[in-house]
Amino acid sequence: MPHRDLRDWMAALDRAGELKRIRTEVDPILEVTEIADRVSKSKGLKPGGAALLFENLKGHPGSKLLINQFGSEKRMKMALRVDSLDEIAGRIRELLNMKSPEGFLEKLKMLPMLADMGKFFPKTVSTGPCKEVIKKNNFSLFDFPILKCWPQDGGRFITLPCVITRDPRTGKRNVGMYRMQVYDECTTGMHWQRQKVAAEHYRECLRMGATSSEQGARSAAVDIMARSSGGSMLAEGDRPAGKMEVAVAIGTDPALTFSAIVPAPPDIEEFIIAGFLRQEPVELVKCETVDLEVPANSEIVLEGYVQLDELRPEGPFGDHTGFYTLEDDYPVFHVTCITHRKDPIYATTIVGKPPMEDGWMGKAVERIFLPLMKLTLPEIVDVNLPVEGVFHNLMIVSIRKSYPGQARKVMHGIWSLGQAMFTKCIVVVDEDVSVHDIGEVTLKALNNIDPERDIQFTLGPIDSLLACACTDNQLASGTKRLRATWTSFPRCRRPERRSKVEATEEKTTFFLCSASLCTPPSAERNGRLVRP
């Protein structure tokens, strides 16, 4: 049986000795982060520490906060109810290998499998626990223990939301995880980076709201992240008026929360992916003030809209690279209604220099979606995204090599796959090399690489907020990316510009990394996040 909701999941963690309750008063401003960061980096018999339930939060009497719920390999497997993450990959392979039946008996044999597939689709119910308390007036986001994670963050951030939007043309829903900076009691930022599905929904709404073909063309090219990365921004009076409805679910069951981060195929809703992982449908309930559906068992639901002609500075934010990303202009989410369970549990996470909770979630994505990579590139044997590579800096791939130049073909194929387009360095090795044994990969690389022959640079898109080593010129024209048939790293350049900030209390100098910076500073001042 799947975990019905967050509370059922927490009970399972408690029974397994994977949940620690903290009853001492802790401040959600910086203190929760300090504790969770230490725990997530703990080693020994239990790498990643335990999930933490804070039950005494300063300024929030009676509130509870859950963090680090996915922070170990064991808990990731518990969350998805498997003994190995490769079990889910095996189920995906079975679906991908499904062939058209050739006769009546073959069709009969497929009926049970087709019936099982029907369980994956979400179903709408009349009401659910998330409707136990409904607030359409006199509500405040500050009623919840929302974290300020790092000293130089721009404010408090909701960091584990399932943000639900709908394509205005097709009606297809999307569930994504985008951080939300809280501006006041009823507004937040929406960190919709240009390549995200919700950002495309936003641009589509701009196109549909245009009053002329010329304005529509300009709207289609609008770049939300223009200030930091040189894109085009609509003039103040040239933005179409209108609204885009949005709903946010916080504290969902673990399979659904995980589904919000997976690189889903374009035509598959995340609710279906969650149903596949759960082997049961996700129950949805209609919102009170917007035409969207949300998970019925959510702890907290925020309903509202984004005003199409409104952008506001969002950030800085201490990110998973170990650097701050600086502020930029993003859409603004206006809350029109808050619904929640009685005594809601606020689920959150922090990101920063690895290893942290998000690293374990990333490894799960790596294992589960390997079959989809093999569908496009069948010569791939295995893939490793080392946690030190923070998902997009390094990918190690082993292939079944059949002809010269095949490694180059695989690398360019990987760069064409969704979020993999941002991978900075790709290393391809033969199938007899274990990609998960960094020592073996390093040995093979150093023994066999010919730098002149085996290292190739290419141009391609970058995630400008997270590409700490890029230059201004690379932002405009794409950035050089490394591919090696064994392994290598480009020589670091000296920074052309640095952005320096003083920590207010410790007076410790540290460096921020943004799209305009080059490489991190030297080892003595390496841009690490300052501890609270």
C-alpha cells in the first residue's frame, strides 16, 4: 500500500526509527537550517541523518515543521515503497517494451496490464482533508513557519511546494517545484526559470492576451530572467493584462512531492507519474477560488493567480551549488484563499553545498529515468550524476561501443534531452567501467586520455543562475561545454568580476555567484554559504 498522505509517511518513518522529534524551541529564521544542515551532512552508520520534526517553533505556537524527509537512500526507497530504486526502472522498462498484440490470446494477456495502467490516472473527489479549514479572508502566509534559510537570502522562502498550473491552450496540467519568496501576508514570488513548464504557460498566457500580432510576437519572446542573463523584457506598457491561475500544495504524500521534480515526458502529467509510483491514483479536489485541482490529502493549499503584467525582484537565495543566486525579476503570486488540515504540518527543505536532501532525490531521478535515456540512446549502459556535480556539472556515462565517434554521438544526444541540456561536463567510458566507482573512472581516464584527441568543447544553453563559471559573453551566445571520452576538467579562469558581501554578525567575507561571475574564488575564499 502507498503512503496515503504526509502523516502516514511520517508514521512509517517513526516506526523505522528514521524520524527525530525536536521539542526545544527553534527559530525558523536561520536556526532550523543550521540544525538540518549539520544533520544532512552527518556520516557514519546513518549517512544523511534522520528526518526532523520540529514541534516548538519560535513565533509559531502549535506549528510543526518537517525537513530532511528524503535525506538518505533508505528514506528515498521507503518513500517509493521499493527495496531498490532500480525496481521502478524495471517497471518503466516493462511499459516501454510493451508490443502490439498480434492475436486474440495476446490481447487477452494484455488486459491485466492495461487495467493496472488505469490505476495511474488521478481521480477527482468531492472533498478531502485539505478542506478542513478554509480561509478566504483574514489569512496570512506568516501563520506558517516558513524558513529564512541563509543569512543573505532575500527573505523567507517556501522551498518544497507542488506548484500547479494549466496550459491555457491544451488544458494539460503541470506540477512543478519552484521556490517562492514570501513578500507579505498574501503575495510571493514565483521562481519560474525560462526553461520550466510553468514559464511556458506564463508566456502562452501573454501571447493569448496580446491585442495585436506584433504584441503577440514580442510576448512570445519574453524572457522572465532578462535582468541577469541578457534576455528580452517587455516594456512596462507593452505587457498584456490578465491573470494566470495557480495553486500550490504543500505537504503532499512523498511520491507526489517527488513527482514534482522529475523530468516528465512532455505529454505526461505529474499526477499520472505519482500514480505510477504509488500504484494508486492521486485523489484531487477542486479549489475554492480558481479553476484547478489539488491533492485532496495536502497539508496546506494556496490558491491564487499571477498578474501577467507584474514582475518583482526575487532573491538572493542560497542555492544547491553552495553559492547564492542573485535577485532577478519574476512573476508575483497573489493568494486568494488558503485551505489546510487542522494543525497542518509544514513540509520544507533546504539546499546548499552537498551532500544534502536534494542530492538523494536527484540520485533517485537518475536511477528511475535511466530506461527513458536508453530509449533514445540504446547504447547507454549506465549513468552516474555524482552529488558533487550538483546534478548539472558532471555526468559519467558508460556505453556499449560499436563504432568510432560513438561517444561524441552519445554526448550530443544527452545534451538534447530536456534538463540534461545544461550538463556542463560529460564523461563517456566503456561498458566495463563502473560509472559509480569514481576511483576506477579516474584511473581509466588518467591512463587512457589523450587531451588533444579526446577532449571536445561545444556551445549550448546554460542555466545562467547556476552556471557559476560562465562569463557575460557566454551568456549571450551559449557557453562552452566539455565532453571527454575519458575525463577531464577545463582550466579555471580568474574572475573578471566578483560580488562581495559582508556577513552581518560574523563579519566573514564571502562571494556571491551569479551569471555575471566567472569562476569561484580561491580555496581560501571559495564562496561557500556562510553558516547562520
